Amino acid sequence: MRIEWLLCPICKSKTRLQLREDTELKNFPLYCPKCKQETLINAKDLQITVIQKREH
């Protein structure tokens, strides 16, 4: 079972979440503590797709 850190799609730094290869996320609000941005993502088979970028 592979586990990888979820990276911020904006600044490419590690977030506080890890993703397993059997995890599926839909419309997940991913928050990055470094750049303080929230991004709506989907994830399946460790592949992440960005739906929408939000700025605070």
C-alpha cells in the first residue's frame, strides 16, 4: 500500500494530509498552511485534479 503526501497544487509544498492509493476524494477543500490558499480537488489512484482555486 503506497502512501504519499498531498502536495499543494499552487506552491507545491507538503500539506498536512497523506493520501493512500485506495483513497478517493471528490470536491475536497485542500488548505495549504504555507501559502494559505484553499483549492478544491478530486483525487483517485494518487492522481490529483484541481477543480477550483480560492483565495482568502
